Amino acid sequence: MECEHCAQQPEIPAGVFDALRRVRDDGLADMYDRENVIGHVAEAGQAEAQRWLVANRHLYFRALNGLPAAEVEEDVERTLAVRAA
């Protein structure tokens, strides 16, 4: 059963997923560092996605988890490898 709060959350725009993919593909940020990722989204000129992420910070990890599972697994492996180095 879905909670009432979750049912009222806004849809995540496709541009947000595109911006997250771009930051991830550039390899400039640990995708679990929300503030750093939002900064890179802004630097990449993705103003609309950046505004949405700032206004909906509480939904950042939901957006991140909305990426296909294989993409998220790659992010986790990349982050672990960087931290181990």
C-alpha cells in the first residue's frame, strides 16, 4: 500500500534524468553526493533540471533510483573504486 505522502509527490521530469546521466557519464561527481551533483548540473547549463532538483531535494534519491538499475550499479562500482584508490 502506497502512503499518502508518496502519492502526492510530483513526477520527475525527463530532463532531470538526462541531467543526472550527463553528470554521471562525465564522472565528475559521486552520484550519492546530492549537493555536488546539483552543482555540476548547474555548471552544465541544465538550469531547468537544476531548479527542479533544488526545489525537490527530498526527491533526489528517488530520481537517482529512477535510472535503470544497471546504470545505478555502475555508479556504485565506480564510486567504490574511487574511494578504494
